[in-house]
Amino acid sequence: MLVKLENPKILADAVGIISELVTEVRLKADLSAGLSVVAIDPANVALVSFKIPASAFSAFEAVNETIGVSLDSLRSVLRRCSAGSSLIMKTDDNVLKIEIHDKITRSFSLALIEIEAEEKQVPNLEFSCTVEMNSSDFTDAIEDCAIVADACSLISKEKKFIIEAKGLNSAKNEFSGDEVSILGGDGKSRYSLEYLQKFTKGSKISDKVRVNFSDDYPLKLEFRAENAELVFVLAPRVENED
């Protein structure tokens, strides 16, 4: 594998976000699919998928190659990229060699690791509710709910999208069709705020988010940019309301 990325910030941001869910991943490189990661967190509650198409790279040489990497190590190296840097990553035996080019050339070598878990795929899910909105608004609503509870409900009804949390205290954000794009019918499901707070960092990838859910059904969040795609799937928290 040999890839060159002229603007590595989006990769650095994505690796930082994913590293909050998993510590090591399979990094897959293929000319038809680009550079991609699919991983499930240790609690088997959340899945994350990230892709950068081959067309986003100024150089891309790989044929169905998969390597195991430590995200902590990769994140630390990618943090050394600055505005105007370019990034080269290439494999050599059991090593991932990384070069950062700006005023000078900095070189790093990361040992590849064996990951014995099965290869993961994003599940094929069908949703009754889809909402498209500004990712910053979604983030603010999740942070409001996190003040009062550890889980929140996503509700689509009467052409409104509601994010609310109830406990001893409560918080509620209500969006009309003028503020968000509401597709599909009615639905309600409850999800962990601990995970949602991590997912909302996807706003670094895109200023828009697509929220997909159904009654007591997994949630799918999609952050899509011109040259990147970050997707999360989260199991619902099915329990009686407080």
C-alpha cells in the first residue's frame, strides 16, 4: 500500500473520533473503495464506519490490502500534521511508514498488529424516520440532554423532531420542519448519551448530519463530506421511561 493525501486533517479528525470507541482497527485499502475502517466497540453496542474514496488521494496504490493498526499510535502521529501538510502512508513488511511533508519531512514507523476479530460490515437497516439537520444543532441538543440524564429519546411526530431526556430533571429540544428536513413517518427510540456525545464529534467531518431511527430500533448517524463519510450505528436502550 502507498497512499498520499494532500489534506490529512479529515483523516486525523476521523481517527481521533474513532479512537474514543476502539483502540485498534483493520485499515482496508483498495482502489475501488478507497481507504476504509469498520469497527465495533468492545461492548458490542456501537459500530463505526469511515471511508475516504481513492479519488481524494493524490496517489493511491493498493489492491485489497488490509492492515491492523493501533489507533492511539496512529492518532498521535496524525496530530503532528498541520495546515498545509501532506501525508504519505506506505506498508513495508510488518511496518506502516508515515511521512509528513511541510517545511521539513518527518518520518514515523508504526508496527502493524494482528487483529483476529472477524471483518465487520455496516448492517443493512431500514428506518421509518430520517431527519437531516445541522450537526451543530444536533450536538447542542445532545449536550442539553446530557446535563439531566444518561439517555435521551429521539421522537418524530406531527412534522416535528424532538430530542428529550427525562429523569428527576428534564431537557427538551424541539425542531420544526422549517429548521430540519423530516422524512418518513412517526417513531420514537431511546439511546445512550455517553455514545451520542462521542458520535457528535462527527461534526468535524460535516456540518450536516442525517439521523435515522425507528421505534426501539438501532440509530444510524451519517456525516458526509465531499471526500469522506463517517457513519455510526448504535443499539437502542429499550427500557421503561423514567
